[in-house]
Amino acid sequence: MRIARFRTGSSAGFGVVLGDEVARLDHRVPSFEALLADPVTPRADDPRLPVADLAWAPPLGDHPKVICVGFNYAAHAAESTRAPDEPARPTLFARFGDSFVGAGTPVVRPAGEDSLDWEGEAALVIGRPGRRIPVADAWSHVAGVTCVAENSVRDWQLHSTQATAGKNWHRSGAAGPWLTTTDEVGADPLRVTTRLNGAVVQDDTTDRLTFSFAELVAYVSTFTPLRPGDLIATGTPQGIGLRQEPPRFLRPGDELEVEVSGVGVLRHGVVDEAPALVGVGA
């Protein structure tokens, strides 16, 4: 099952993607979080909306915790000068929910910055709440997997040893277009592939993660309660723009694709931030 959030005209909604249509469920399910916690099967009388008429929204809760994992592929850790050789625990940082746009919406390169870099990832969307979740139970707390472009403004990321400043520029990343539920995703490794203007720049599989999906859910839930709609981005493979020769960053007109096998393809363009209106209303 593919569960999505969307906008159509002036309204927002959520439902289940059925080919080129979405069965709208917000008329009978109280919230997106409730649908994640207890997915329901579309009925014949649920409204159907053409996908072509929708704008995707990130498949997150209304007030999500977004936890991202750094250096979780060994090859990416090796290409990153600040990564530990053999980490004993995951490297984590937080993102704000409004740093993401939905699939099909361009991300925004900040004004005056030219180091917006790509990071394709598989991400877990939580379905069942929990605290101190054992590794053996972790998968049962995951509603599904989505694609994330966990893009970074590298100059700001490197201002200090903390990643927050470079990871949270407004509308700099993307998530979606939907989450695919765990019963469809299955237990086999997932391939994470990032394409820039059609050329593959990242490609790896989740069986090569240093910390597995279950280990991440268990670790994160030890220090913070997880709720439906929270997201854990599990790490990006080798091949970021900062480590190209010469470095290559995202610029207006680029098209980025993040594909997670069995889940879907997230596509977004890139635009420059509109010039600020200085002194308006002063």
C-alpha cells in the first residue's frame, strides 16, 4: 500500500495511491497519523482523485520528529573527512519538518549560497508509537519506507562540528512522493540510487548500512518517544557533490531523482531563493 499526503486546489488531504489515482481517505479517517497507525483499505465509495491533479506533500506527521543518520554507509564515511572509522553508535542530527518539500516541487537554493549538495536516502516513517523499542520489535513500529533527498548546504554544515545549520535551510530537501508500507517493502535489502540530470551519482544497498533499520529505531527510541508520522532518514551512500572532482553542487535547472527499490522515485528540480524584500513594512 502506498500512503500519501497531497494538496489539491486550496485543500489538503491524504489517502492511498492506486495507480494513476488516489483514493481519498481524510473524509473518514481522523488524521494522517491515524492512517499510519492503522492503515485501512480503500472502499468503492471513497473519492478518487487523478494523480495528475495533485501536488504531493511530504508523507510526515503534522509535527514530526525528523532524525537523520550521518556516515551510515562505510563508503560514504570513507569519503567524508570528519567521519569516524568504526563508529560505536549512530551519528544523529535533527531536521525541521519545513526543510522538506513534496515530490515534484523544486527545492530552494539559498540566496548567496552555491554549496547545496544532494543526499539520496531511504527513510523510515513511524506508524506505532514507542519508547525504548527492542531491536526485535522495531520493524513493527514502522509504517513504511519513503524516499528522501536529504540535501545539505555544505558551507553552513562545515561552520562547526554540528550539522544543524547546513541541514535545515527552508525547503532545501524533499521527501516522498509517498510511503510504501512495510508489508509491501518486505525484508530484503533496498537499493538506493540518486540520479542528477539522468546520470547515476549514488548507488548502494541497505544491507551495507553500518546500523540497520531496526538498530536505528531502537537507538533513537531510547532517548525520545517515537510517534506516528516521525521520520528517520537512514543515511546517504557514497557520491555526494562535495567529493566530486571538482566539487559539483545543485544549481537552478537541475533535476534530481532518488529511487528506493520497492518504494518509488522522488523527483525534484532546483530553483534559486527569491531576493529578500528589505525594509518592507518598516
